[in-house]
Amino acid sequence: MLLLPILKQNGGGAIANMVSMVARVNLPFNGSYGASKAAVLSLTQAVRAELAAQKTLVLAVLPGAIDIGMGKSFPVRLKYLQKK
């Protein structure tokens, strides 16, 4: 929110929040992570509504799972994501 005066001075702008698809899809063993991501998504939607009149676009990016090897330590999660 510290940048809002600058956005207003420049006639608008864009804010992009990185969330996760876990904000919308429940995964086993990820309750707290999913809840935190859902909170960021909710905040993004609220700020979008608040700043719409100031010509400021507020977006949430919800990337999906990317198999980079890290998921191998969480086989249940990876298999669940691959089914989606």
C-alpha cells in the first residue's frame, strides 16, 4: 500500500500478487498453506474493488504445480496435483 500515492500520481498502474492454485483447490496436508493463499486471493479481490476507480488493475496469478523434483519428497501431494 506504500505505492498507492505513486500509482495515483501516475494516473493508475497495475499490482500483481502471486498466489497459488491451492487458494482454490484443496490439497491434503496443505491446510495452512491453502488458507494463507486464499487470504492473499481475498485481499487481492478487495484491493481490486477499492482501486478500480483509480485506474489501478489488481491481479492475482495462480500458478499450478510444476514438477521440479521438489515434489518427490511429497508423493501424495504430487499425485493429487497430477490428477487435477
